[in-house]
Amino acid sequence: MAALTPSAAARPKPEGAGRRRRPRVWRGVVGLIAAVYFLGPLVASVIFTVDVPGQGLTLNSYSGIFGAEGFWDSLRLTLELAAATIAATLLLLVPALIAVRLTAPRLRVLLEVLCSLPLVVPAVALTAGISSVLQWGPDHLADTPLFQTFTAIQNPDFPAVLLLAYVLMALPLAYRTLDAGLRALDLRTLVEAARNCGASWPRTVFQVVLPNLRGALLNTGFLTLALVLGEYTVASILGYRPFAVWIVSLGGSNAQVSVSVSVLSLVLTWVLLLLLAAAGRGRAARPQRRVRANAATDTGRDIDTDIDTVSASVTDTDPATAAVTDTDTVQEKS
């Protein structure tokens, strides 16, 4: 046996076993370049806000944000516009996508083209078109009831014209996100199962479809919020002052506070994105944990059942046990 068994030294070594794994330097180089590219401007902005010539390091630019003139008004207006834009976008796209997928799949290409059109039209061209339409009010509609409508949608407290523009700009992002979420579902099977169980259409949508689209809905809301927070062109040309326009206007009088607000906005956006990603991973991990737990429980039950079955079979077929049982039976009879 010793002669037949090859020694460890005589065994062939696997291919590449003698080579040392060289560190992939290019990965570190790419990571370093990306870190410098993304974090470099942020670090420079933070240094600019805390390093005041003649005073040294100070946080006065951050402490003066909340007391700056126009901060709360611009932030309130932006958050109201963001909430309204998210609600309008979801109310517009979710029923349309569900209806197209269930009843008219051939219209999906047409809907995709219509939702992608705002990517082709620049923001400046879109604003020029909106301004031209708004001029129709005093020029052609002064004697009609529509003149009041044109005046109402330009109310500075809540400019509905900005809401319409933001909804158009958010359509491409929202469509891609919701369409990806619907592609991951067997929508027709879910709807048919719910309808066969007696659920109405509103109950089917709100209790069956929307819970399965929770991740896509959250992504759509976050992207729309980021779009509204950072949009400057349309609001500036139309003469309104949301948060982004206020930051730029503040830069002319107090550059450090303006940059401080920009840094905080960017950090807040990153935190929201990380929380959203963590929430998505948590929801994705819960069903897997439940499946694993159920599988482990079922496996444990099967093992217990197999052990009982084997024990019973061994007891029935063990010769010693059978002999003892026969002896006891003979003694009882005698």
C-alpha cells in the first residue's frame, strides 16, 4: 500500500499553486483617484467654511445658517414643492404603468418615449416655452375666466407652474425606477390572485401591488427630492426663490454661509441615500431569513421523524429484543 500511494512530494501541484498572488495595484490607484475626485472638492469646501483669515478655525458660518435671511422661507417652499412633485409623479405614473402592463402591453413603448422626452428638451428651452405660455394670460385671456387660473399658478407663496415643470423633469427618472420595480414582479399573477380572492381593484392596488413596489417607490421619491432640492435654472429664470436660488443669491453677500449650506445639503443627501439603501437591503434580507428559518425548522422536524422511524424499525427488527420478548411470552404462558 505504501508503494502504491504517492508521496506528498511526488503529487502534482495544482496549476498556479507556486505563484504568489500579486497585489492588484490598479484597484488601489482607481480607488484613490475616485476618492480624490469626489472628496477633494468637499474637503476644500469644508476648509473654506471653517478657516477664516485672521480668526483661525471657527464654526460661525455653520451657526449662522439658521439665522440667515430667507433660509426658512426658501426651505419651506422647496420642501412643499418636493412633496407635491413626488405625489403628483406617483399618482400620474403608477396607475398608468399598471394599466399598460395589464391591459395594453403594446403601449409600453409609447409611454416610455413620452416619459423620456424631457431628457431631450434642455431646461432653458423648457423655461422659455413656459414663459411664452404664461404671457398669453395678460395678452389674450384678460377677459376670460382662464386669466385667474394663469394668475393663480404663478402665486409666489406656492408657484404651481414650478410644480408642473418639476413633474415633467422628474418623469424620466421616475419612469425608469418604477418600470424596473414592475419588471421584477409577476404583476398579472398577483392581480389575478387578489381578484380571485374577492379583492376590489383599489384593495388590490393598495394592499397587493404597492407593498411589492415599496423599494421602487422609495427610490422614486428620493430621486425626485434630490431633483427639486438642486434645481436652479427653471426657478431662477421664472423669478422664484426656492432653496437652490437662495443659496446662489446668498453667495454674493456671505460666501462662507452659502458654501456651508451647500455642504450640509450634500451631506444630508448622502445620508438619505445610505438610509434608503440600508432599508432596501433590510427588507430584502428579511424574506431570506424567514425562508432559512422555515427550512431549518422543517429540516429539524424531518430529522426527528426519521429518527423516530429508524428507532421503531430497529426495535421491530433487533434479534436480541425479539428473543427477550419471546422468552417473556413463554414464561408468562408457563
